[in-house]
Amino acid sequence: MKPYTQLTQAERSEEYARLQQEFIALKAKGLSLNMARGKPGKAQLDLVSDLFGLMQRPEDYVSGGIDVRNYGEMSGVPAARKLFAEILDCKPEQVFVGGNSSLQLMYDTVARAYTHGLLHSPRPWCREETVKWLCPSPGYDRHFKITEVFGFQLITIPMTPQGPDMNAVEEAVKDPAVKGIWCVPKYSNPDGIIYSDETIRRMAALSPAAPDFTILWDNAYCVHEFEGDYVPFPDILSLCEKAGRPDMVIEFASTSKITLPGAGVACFACSQANLAYLESLLVPQIISFDKVNQQRHVLYLQDKAHTLALMKKHAAIMAPKFRAVVDTLDREIAPLEIASWQRPKGGYFVSLNAMPGTAKRTLALCKEAGVTMTGAGATFPYGKDPQDSNIRIAPSLPPVEELEQAIAVFCVCLRMAALERLGV
Amino acid sequence: MKPYTQLTQAERSEEYARLQQEFIALKAKGLSLNMARGKPGKAQLDLVSDLFGLMQRPEDYVSGGIDVRNYGEMSGVPAARKLFAEILDCKPEQVFVGGNSSLQLMYDTVARAYTHGLLHSPRPWCREETVKWLCPSPGYDRHFKITEVFGFQLITIPMTPQGPDMNAVEEAVKDPAVKGIWCVPKYSNPDGIIYSDETIRRMAALSPAAPDFTILWDNAYCVHEFEGDYVPFPDILSLCEKAGRPDMVIEFASTSKITLPGAGVACFACSQANLAYLESLLVPQIISFDKVNQQRHVLYLQDKAHTLALMKKHAAIMAPKFRAVVDTLDREIAPLEIASWQRPKGGYFVSLNAMPGTAKRTLALCKEAGVTMTGAGATFPYGKDPQDSNIRIAPSLPPVEELEQAIAVFCVCLRMAALERLGV
């Protein structure tokens, strides 16, 4: 196989005609495969079935003297705060444990900034002329959407192999309308990049013009290696504190991809001053989150070491899926030089950059052949990829056999789109 | 015992001196009793311990073809929507099942109105000059607080034995700045009043000036009889529909006082047009609420009849507590003519109206003697009872023995406050 750019027009036409036949045959299979979202597969859910056998004895309902079944203890069960603090390497008194969704905690944080302002806000953000928000891209579509629905102006920050381009970030925060940034510091969504120590240090050392500039640090994949050993990460809270801005960051995490996506436990962590302020805004909203499920998770996960042991079991399920995707790309696509991709060691995605102008077409073809992918452009603000190039592949949900079919379809579509672009 | 108003100054002084001795003796006991919040007691929590034995077999995780452990199905597990629809006498497709807190669903509804507007809003409420909100009082402090923190102007609507004074409501809604009303239609908090059919009919027939006027219908105690048989209630959704304004009401309910306060399931119900709109605003906030707990509740509660059977067990625990309170008041206070109170057959509270100007003093004395009560004034907008009269008694938490002590303390304090007011 030669690189497509080195093919003659005639060779491209011939190749395209061959692929069209293949495409028709694939379509005829009537496939219905999904690589759209970072949804764990059934085998992963079955890993934690014994979670529900807990909480049977009366003493299981009592945690540190608190009856977890009743109202109260808004910040969460102390044992759950301790567990998350150990995982995030921060202090239990910096942790607020919520319900089953970290996305909800993030949305609510932005909503509170909008309706009431954050700790250092001169006014609620709904009273600001303009609010701008930094979006390292490619990034997580649901993050971008939250800041979009509140009418913020989204600013694309390029991603580098070390994380967000910190020169661009440092320049951007000179604008007092810039109020914050989305970050996924470990196995970033979708690139699977781990922010370098230098990137994290510079992030914590930011000196923004806005007094209420806030880093929303979504540590979604903090213990989510599927290849190799656990990779430690610095505690962003203490780094910000050391740099003199302890209130500049709010960190998020959850057990959605440790125990169960639909019924896990989420948390946020921040300075105690921030926590006191945010709790004062939380009091009118909720009496307490589900502490029974918090306690169930405390009994089940026990501590960080035990949690990491569980993650090894997830890794055993996830690794073959990622290998199936990346090996196929290496074999089928690499020689054609029509795309590049990351080879992540953790997280939930493979990020692929197709030949500019071909991402949408590739995914339209995939859809036609029964393979659902994350919409093209989704990884950029407003769902618009200026290059029409980035494609997020989510290999976690389908079993390996289905995944192999899906990625085969994807390769055919990617090739067809590239040939169409080059001219056939 | 004679009515206090018929006592001479000397008799009052003598009585007061006697009560002071009693108060000192009570204080010396070093009590620590709580009648502040509608918090179920331990015996009630223990009623449902077998809730946690469910969800053991693989088929328990699958509800109508949906794996409840994974992401998705934002409106809730269909079986849970069906269960709440049966309890509320509405349609499953009108029900959204959320997390563990109906307060959170109410707060979020008001927050969404503020940030984005409701279905018929000309603009988000944060862009309105003034938003006014009707608060039937005495009412639920947490309701009032939600609308207070968004800066709405709270308007007191008097409560009558039939529910909110509908003449006052009909007059108030002529003002286009009036955007809504809080209602607890069955066993109102704190009066324990069931809105009459006439009140409910007039509520549904309102013709407000604001196109987005919304009734927040908190059916918190819809199946919460502790005396006598289940009292049916009309479906407010279909009444509003028949009256031509199907989108004017959003109803809320939860199992917080059916199963567990900290780990129950909450829902809201509204027209399908409203639901579609509210869900479009929910999409950026959360992927799905805890469907495992929803399914656990479906398996546990089964249907309305089975739920009502469980409520009979709650009633057996609650009734003696309410009797202890009301019988003591009848015996100790009624002859003195210094207060009046409701004798509810359901709900969580006894609402007492003390001699005007004595509620705060009564509760300050209670606190001194180690009995915590809901703060005086809490049942009115901004926590200010213009009469300083209404006191909310929450008898559910303490065991009967403790409750008897607490109510004895309360009676002494109420009498002392009345005597101080009359002059001693």
C-alpha cells in the first residue's frame, strides 16, 4: 500500500471503486454498532455486581456515628470524603461528595457562578457583559456544552502532547472577561494525553486578570490506566495554594467508570474557603445527596490500593479493545498517510485526526453502514472543528468481536472520504 | 385552670414563679431533644431494611430491556415512571424520575427558569426587572428559601382551612410580575391541611397575566396518612389541561418519607410539552440519575396498593407521636386559651399558633432547656412571621418517651412566654 497522496488519479479511482464494493457488502450486513460514547461494556458492569450485596447488616448503615439512611451531612459521609481524598491526594475536608454524576456537579458549579457568582466574583456572571471560557481542543463535548448553554464565549486553546498550550492560556487570561478553563489533566478526553508536570505547574501559577477565574479540573480518569502501572499525578489543590491562589481550582472525579456509570458516586474538591462558599449556595438546593450509596462505595472500594486493584480488572477488559482499534489503524491506515492518532494508555478514547475536510464525510459513511460514532466536530467548541479533521473513537462499549467489525467499517469509510477529497 | 387572660396580675405572677421553678428543674436534666425538622425516626428507617437485599440477581439490573447500571434513559426507568404515575394518578409519559431529592428538582426548576426561562417565558427570569412569587403561609421554609435566593419578591398568601386564600391568589396573578406559587396540596407543611376540591379547581382555573406563571405543586405527603384511610386527591395535571393551561403546573413527589430520606427517589410530573422543554435543559446537566436506585424502588414498592400498605406501617409509628403532642396540648394548653393548633391526620407537622408576639420567646426558652425546634418565623417568607405566632412542631424524629419530655418542656415555655406577654 502506498500513501494516497502518491497515487495517480487512475489509481485512486480504482481504489475507490474497490472500496465502494466493500462498503456495499458491509452495508448489506445490516450492522448496528456503537462507538459514540465512553460507555463501559457489560463485562465491566458485571465486575462490580457484589456491590449490591453490601449494606445488609444494621451496622452497615452507620458510618462514623451517622445514620446514612436519614437526612443530613450535606458534604457527604466522612468516610467517603476520606476515600476520595486519598485517591485525589488532597485533604478530606476539601472534598464534597455528591450524587451519581460529576457532570451534574460541574454544571451546578457553572450555574451557581451564573446565578450568584463564585467566591471572588464581583457580581453574578449573568450580570457580566461578556463571559469568555477557555476550551482546550480537542476536548470533551459535554464540558463545552455546559459553558455554551450559559451563553459564554468559547475560546479554543490548542492541545499539545503536554496538555493545553500554556503560552496561549497565559496570554488569554490577561483578558478580565476570561473566567475559566476546562481541563482533563489525566488521559484527556479525547486525546488521552497526561498533562506534563510543567503544564500543571504553569496552570497553577496562572495570574488571571479576572479575580474569579476558575480552573474546572475534571480528573475523570485519575485511576483509569488500561496499560501499564498507575501513573501518579500532582495535587492541583496544593499547587494552586503554594502559588498563592488556593481558590482558583475546583477538581471533579467520580466512580462512574470505577463501579457503575449510572449509579456511582461523584465528588468535587477545592479549598476550604471555596467549599464553605459553595456549600452556602448548595444549602437551598438539597438536604443531602444519597449517603447510602456513598457508604456502599466506601465498603466496596475500601481505599486507593483496593480501588487500583479493581481498575486492573477493568484494564484487562479495556486493553484488548483499544488494541483492536489501534492495531487495525496501524495496519490499515498508517501506510496510507491519511490520518494520525494517539496510542493512549488510559482513559476511554482514541483521538484520530483525519485528512482535513474528511471527518464529517467519514462519519456520514459510517452511519450509512450502521456504525454510530461521536458526531464530527463534537470535540471542538460549538461542535465546529475548523479543520473538519478530529474523530473521537470510543471503543469501550462493544464486545471485541463487534468492535473489530466496527473499526473495519470505519477504516473503509475513512479511506473513501480521503479519496473523495483527493479526487477520484 | 383558667384562661390566662382571665387571671389577675397577682395570679399570673404566682403562676409564672411556679413555671420558673419547673423550667429550672427541666433545664437541670440537660436534655438534648429535637423537634426541628420532618425527619423520620429510626423505627421508620428500619421498616425498609430489606430494600438493600434486592438487586442481587442479574435480571434485577434489567428493566424493560434497559441495563439500569449504565448511562442513559435520562427521564428515568420506565417502570419507575409508571409507579409514580400510578401514585400521582397521572400518565407515565408525564413523569420524570430523578435522584434522591425532590427539593433538588424544585430548586433546579426555579434555577432553570432564572437562567433560561420556562416553556412560555418571553425571557430568562434573570432578565426580568422584578419576579414576584406567591407563598401561602404558614408554609415550608425550604420552598420560600429557593425563591428567595434567586431574588424574587415573596408575597404572603394567607392559608385558610381549605388551602391558600384563592381570592387573594386570583387577585395577585393579575400582576404580570407574579410568576408562580408554592403549593403543598395534601397535608400542607406545616398546617396539615388538605386543599379542598374547590381550592384545587380554582387553582387549575387561574388565568394569570404572566404567560409563564407556574404552580409548583409539591405533593410531598400524597400517601402520608397516619390516621384513617388513604384520602384520594384530584390529578392537578389533568385539571390544568381541562382548564386550558396544561403547562401551568409542575408536580413533585418523592419516596423520602416512604422508604428513606437520604436514599429515596424523587420525581416531577408535568405536561409532555413541559417535560420535553425541561429535558432539553436537563441534557447538559446530567447523563442520567441513579437508575439502580430507581429500579430498587420499583422492585420494593411494586405498586400503589403495596406502597399504601407500607404507609400503614409508618402510620403505626407516627400516630402515637402525633397523639402525644396533640393530647398534651389539649390537656395542658387548651384551657389556658393561649394557643390554637391543627389536629392533622397526615403529613409531618403540627402547626401551632401561639399568642401573637410569643413564638420567638417560646422557642428561645425551649432552646435554653435543650429542646431544638424549627426557628420561629421559618414558616413565613424571609423567615419573618408578622405576628410572631406560628410554631412548627415536628414530632417524627424522637422516640415517644423523648417526645413526651420535649413537649412537656415546650408547654412550660409556651406558658411562660404568654405570661411574660400579659405581664407578670
